[in-house]
Amino acid sequence: LGGALIKAFQFASTRPDLLPPAYIRTLAPLQDRIPPHSWRAVKGTITRELGRDLKSLFAEFDKKPIAAASIAQVHRARLHDGRIVAVKIQYPEIENLVTTDLAVMEKAVAAISRLAPQIQLQPILDYLKETLPLELDFKHEATAMTELRTAFQHREDVIVPQVIPELCTEHLVVMEFIDGIKITDREALVSGGISLQEVARLLNDVYADQMLHLRMLHADPHPGNICVQPGPRLVLFDHGLTVPLTPPLVDSLRKM
């Protein structure tokens, strides 16, 4: 199973207020480590979206993805000018699959709520209905990444990848490749000499800055979308849900 169901469980993996700890631990790998689609499907999507042969677009292209999640997977590649990039490819037919999944989930959630009222799944379904259409539009994501990157120009401790606009379409995003340690990988952070306390403080500060000052928010901050570099510096990936915040909401947040 895939599509909206994977997205639902990704979201659930960040909600210990909705599900027991054992479920949270089991679902966490769905954040960025689900089985990828075939190389043939990926290659076909890229050539179809850009109307050109893969070799004319990239000097090198790693067939094995560096991450695979609910609606897309990411591959490392090198452009002919030498730049290393990350290529995010939307799965073929994902829009139809999402529509079907949501219809099935509507019935499943209703049944579960009757059988086990303590398992609160309706908030997850409501979230998916609102956010998935936005996430399926990669042109929106490319624009949002550029806007948030510009908004963060005053800071050296947060990184948003730079988009390669001429290689972005509704189903494809190409951006500079940036590496880092997954924010929940405590062992790797400590062995890399990165203070967990400083990372926590930085994470808090970066999101406060977005909500209270920049009026723009990276609104899908599950651990698969946040990495850390020495410094520490925060790297924000996956901007399908990055959105501007309305002035009344910002004013209310400030008062709170």
C-alpha cells in the first residue's frame, strides 16, 4: 500500500498524543525509508516531465534513491556544469491513488472509531484532506522553497536548498544537494560532536522565527524532513506544505 496511507502513518508517527508508543516506533521508518519505485518508472517520469533524454539533462544519475516516502522519492545526480543536485520525483499515478486511498480511509476511520473509540484517527484524515492537494503540486513546492530561503537570508544557522527552476515541473523538483544528520539520530549527532541541547534550542528558535517574524512556515516538520549539520545548522527539506501565515494568526501567536 502507498500514497495517502503512507502519508497518514508518517503523520501518525509524530503524534504520540494519538497513538501508543509502540505504534509510533514502528511507523517512524515510513518518514523516509519506504520501498522505492523502480528505476524504469523514475526515468520515464523525468523524461516525460522535461521532454529530454536523461543523459542530456544530467552528467551522472544515481539509480538508487537516497530517500523514498509517501508521494515521491529523491535521487542524487550531477548536472553537466558540475553541480550536485537532489532530484525529487513524484510517483506516477499518485494523484489517482490518493483519491482512492482517502475514500477507503474515510470508511476505515469510521469503523475504527466505533470499535475502538480511544484510537483517534479522524484528525489524521482531516489533515490529509487539507494538505495532500498542496503537496502534489511540486511547482508550489519549488516556489515555497525559494521564498523561505530568501526569508532566511539573515541567518547562517538554517539552510533551505536552492531550487534549479528550469528543471522543476508540477511533478519534479530539482534542487542543490545538501547532506546532514537526521535530527532524531541522537547517536550520530553525539558522535559528530553536535550538542543535543544546542540542536533543540536552534529548532525551537527557527520555528519561532518563522511563526512570529517571517510569517512563513515549514509546516511539515517530521524528522524525515529535518537534518543537522555541525555548527549546529538546521537543514529544512520537503516544502510541499510551506505556507505564508496570515497577519491575524501571527498576531495571535505573538500574544500567546
